[in-house]
Amino acid sequence: MIFVTGATDFIGQRLVVRLKAQGEKLKVLFRSHHPEYETVVCGLQREVIPDGVLEGGDTVFHLAGYAHDLRDAAELEGLYRKVNVDATVRLAELAVSSGVIRFVFVNSVKAGGGAGIDGAPDGIYGKTKREAELRLLEITRQSSMHVAIVRPALVYGPKVKGNLQLMCTGFEKGWFPPLPETGNRRSMIHVDDLVQSLLLVAEDSRANGEILIATDGKPHSSREIYEAMCRAAGKTVPGWSVPKFLFDLVGLVSPQVRYRVDKLLGDECYSSEKLEALGFKAEHSLDF
């Protein structure tokens, strides 16, 4: 039996479809009953994962977490810690006591602060994600359970959520500005390639106790991403772009706006060398 948390999220949905197609028996954790799978009803923001949920299970894919919140992060530190750290540790301890063989934790590149594996995490979100990794690795050293940690770069694909969804909506409605070619470098990975990487690290003993970054292996500029989204939306790629200095001027409005401009046109590039050494090779490249 395979146990999945975060099964209704963007990545989790693709993972459970793949596992189901392979004939796997699934159990999911969700705050209400899932219509297709055996469900452990538990809201991680308010409840503790109950005893016994992993009995008879051999593999855990832990994708659930508390992501960025637009409210004051300092006021929500307890919530970040409860979901990202405490729930992860609780699930890992239950896995060990239940005899689970494989545990795959899908984390975030923010746990490394945007600087690869060993960078200092930034903000409460990144810090709690990094703490969860460290606690999980400690549990690994004290047990025989196979544990692999995957940090995906920006994940894209059909029905993408978050900022990429807003950008795609902007293309479709015609209000998103044509981005300039700045030569910046951003790492991404298609959701189906990420799912493939999760299945790989669950089975490969070389991934045990490792933190592996998942990308498609091809850095992309923001302009390249913009053009790919235009094509996906069935729009003609404009032959012009908004000059970068105009984005820089807009960024002077406030630190928050400057942050968004930097996220849009800045660098965020990672290496998936360790994952590729296990035989992983992405099949998609900017395929929305």
C-alpha cells in the first residue's frame, strides 16, 4: 500500500493518477473524504496525524505542506511549524514504527535559500522546510527506512497553480506585458517529469539519505518562458517587449513591488546533477 499526502494538490494529483495506472493500492491523507481513494481524514493545520494510519503500508510520498501566505509570516510561524515540521516528523516516526520501507519527502528549493543544497534558507517558510529536512534525516540515521528528499524547481504543466497560473491567465486575457530578453536563468520542471523522479528515488538505494534537486536540466530565460506560455495559450508571440528599465522603474514603488520584479526577471537556477546521476532525464521542456 502507498500512502500519499497532498494528493489533491497540483503535483499530488498527477502522482496518484500515475500510481493508480500502475495498479498500486493507495491511501491518501486529506481534510475530507476523497471520492476515489481510501482516505485518512485529517487537517494538518488543526489536527495530529492519528496512530495506525500507515499499518500495512510500504511507501510514503509526503507532499503536503503550508506554502507562502500573503499575510504577515511572523504571525503565522506556529502554523508553518505545525504543518511543515511537526506533521513531517510525526509522519516519519509513524512510518518507522509501522515498518514502512520507503519514505519520499517532496520539499522545496526554498529550503536551500535559492543557493542549491546547502544555502541558508530565507524566511519562515524556507526555515521550516529546512528544519523538516534535518529532522527527517536524523530519523533516517536512526532507522533502516529508505528516505529520499526531493526539492523541485518551479513546477509547471497542465492546470498549473499559483503565480504561473496567474501568468497563464494574463496571456489568455491579453493583459500580461511582453517580457524582455534579459538572459536571466531560471530552473523549471514539468510536473510529469517530477512524478517520474519521485518514483525513481523511491526505488533507487543510492537516493537513501540524500537531498536531490529536480529540474529539467535546461535553464530558461523569462522571455523563453513567456513565449512558451503564449504558444500554450494559442497566442501569437509579440515581436516586441517592454524594456527592462521600465520594470526597474516600477520596482522603485516599494520593496514588495521590487521583490515581484526580481522574481519575474531575476535568476533562480539550480543543478539536478545528483538526480541525473541516478539515471533521471527530463522528457519535457517548457511544455505547458
